[in-house]
Amino acid sequence: MTEATLPLVKRASVRWAAAAIVLVAGYAELWVGSQTVAPLLLTIGYCGLVPFAILA
């Protein structure tokens, strides 16, 4: 990789990591029994952060 593409790879990795953290938190809340926070986190993760990371 060249030095010019390194910041792009780092940004993409941060976006994927953020999506993964939100999804794991959503499934953890779902496992605990949350009926409000879990669907919210999963919706934000799957409908917002994952597409954002794919397009990055």
C-alpha cells in the first residue's frame, strides 16, 4: 500500500469497527432482554453503519 491510501484504509477500518461494536452491543442487549435499546442499536448498525462502511 502506498502512503496515500493508508488513511483511507484506516478510516474504513474505523467505520467497520464502529459498526461491529454497535452490532455486538445490540445483540448483547437483545440477549439481556431489552425491548427498546436492542432494536434501536441493531437498526442503526445494519441500516446505517454497515452501508456507510461498505460505501467508504
